[in-house]
Amino acid sequence: MLIDFFYTLRAAKLPVSVKEFLGLLQALAAGVVGPKSEDAWSLDDFYYLARCALVKDEKHFDKFDRAFAAYFKGVEMLADFTKEIPADWLRKMLEKELSPEEKAAIEAMGWDELMETLKKRLEEQKERHQGGSKWIGTGGTSPFGHGGYNPAGVRIGGPGKNRSAVKVWEQRAYRDYDDSQELGTRNIKVALRRLRKFAREGNELELDLQGTIRSTAANAGWLDIKMVPERHNNVKVLLLMDVGGTMDDHIQRVEELFSAVKSEFKHLEFYYFHNCVYDFMWKNNRRRFAEKFPTWDIIRKYNKDYKLIFVGDATMSPYEILQPGGSVEYMNEEPGAEWITRLTHAFPQHAWINPEPQGVWQYRQSIAIIEQLMGGRMYPLSLKGLEDAMRLLSK
């Protein structure tokens, strides 16, 4: 079984060696994880052991997670099934089917009412609930919980479903985009080259062929070698990338773009944000709360000659853009719209690259709001979209 697991990891382009795989097998044989007395070991035990043994750089964690999930899909526990499992707590109620008329009948609360109602529910609720339209639970149409349907609620635990939550009450782990992702096509690089502007900088390390010919001819045939500095792309790029949540659907394409940008532009600075830009950003997703970079500092640090490029699907609740405290993760003092406006004023040459298909933009209220804040400078993550964006930024 584990031989196929090894090949699955290699197929996902993870740099896993045979030596590392043998180390994993030795750890299993030594009982690093495994049944202890009457306790059964879970798939989580094997996951952490395998990741520790096989992955040597945390930038590959996301690739490993996707390959691991694909291989062990449907396997929940390598366990002793003679033990009683509290299925009513481990499994959510079967998804409740609602007709379009029923969904349309559910009215979204206003922001203030939603937060006040949640506070009351937390004070009053004493037990777990499934289904229903009032309490914090799973399924149903309550605006609090997960696994059900409500056009604008607070998701508490569990996976996202309809992607309409205005706040998410959970600790989520995002992963850095992999800048070593192999490009499936050179078209992205070709499109980005429209933004290049070369200048000769640094030490004289490159032969000036035309200058050498002219100088040699002027010296009656005596060889006179001329050297010039190497040509470098001196365009400066500030790349701000949305990560996590709905952006998980676009990881591969964004990684391809990220790889291309890093190879094409020598002067590149990048930061991450989630859904909308607020008062801080980060460079490492595993330390995003420990290593914050205030947005004001970023604005002051880089000159206005930097080309500002946002990469994000702009898919979120409008509250996250327009409302103080609208962030799904914390209570931001100022709305995201204020920070987008400040950034676009600080960096006049700016654009937004959206990986969502352009055909769905008209159905997303948040995309329309972001596009308006960007002055219409939103482009799809396609060959033509990138070419149009680079052409705009090169003016």
C-alpha cells in the first residue's frame, strides 16, 4: 500500500527520495506510531509522521496535503472498530434540501442585528443542535453554525459550503504559495514580459560587441575589447495575494503565476492577505499572526514607482469590504475599502488579477465593489487578461 503512496507523492512533484521513504518505513517498524495497549491509532498519526519524514521544506506542505488526501480519500480511521463511535457527534445531519423558493424566503440579517443575535445565542444555548433555524448548530437554516443554508450567516467550525458567511469563527491555517511550481505553459511568462524594462546596471561583465568592433576599427585593427554592465529588468513589482478560503480553488494557477513573476522580475516584493486588505499583511502564512506587516508601513516603505498587482478572486461578503469589523477573522477598525483606496493612491500604476472566470463576475456583488474601487482595473487570470494588465501597467 505504501509503495503506491510513495508514487502518488512523486506524481504530485514532491521531492521525496527513496531514502526518506525508507526512513518512514523504519519509523513504522519501530512503532513510532501504531497501536498502544487498547488504543487505536488514527490516520492523523500517520499523516504527521509521514510529513515529518518526507517533507523537508514547509512550502511543500500544501502539495503533500493534497496528495495525501487524494490517496487516502474515504479513509477516516485506521482504528479498532469494535469501539463504540459517537456517530451523532462525528457525522453531521444529512444535508437538508431546500427548494429555491425556501432559500429565497430566508432573509439575511443586518450586520448589527447579526452580531447582537449571536451574542444572545452564545449566552442562552446549553447543548448541541442539528437542523433548525435558531440555535448554533449544523444543517438547517440558522445563521449560526455550519453545514446548512443561510445567505449571510456566521460560520462556526466545519467546512464552507455556500461561501456566503460574513464571519468565520475558527482558526484556519493557510499555506504559502509554492514559487517553484513548474509552469504548464510558457504563456504566462510571455505575457508578463510586456512589463519588462531593461537597464544596464552593476559591474561591467558583458561583452559590448558593437563597441568592440567600432573601437578595434578605429585603432587600425588592434583589438580593443569593450565591456558593459549586464542588462537587468529594473521594473519594480509589489504583489499582494489573497490566500485561503475560496482561493483554494485556484491554488495551481496562482502558483504558476507566482513562479512566473518571481522568475521575470528581479525587484519583487510580495505579501499575503485574506479576502480583502486590512491594516496588516504577512509573508509567511504559518506565522501570519506572529509576523504582521502593518499596511501603513508597506505604503511608506515602497516608492510610487512600484507596480501594484493584487491577485484574488474578490469573492466574499460585501461586509468584508465596506464594514468596520467585517473581516471574517478579526474585528478590523476600518473597512477594507479604505485600505484599497490608500494603496491605489500610493501606487498609481495598479491592477487586480482575478482567477475567477469572467463570466461569473456579474453575479458576485463583492467583485463589482472591488472592480469599482480599482477604477475598472480588474483583469481575468488568462493570457489576454494578463497581456491587457501588463500593457496598462507599462504605460
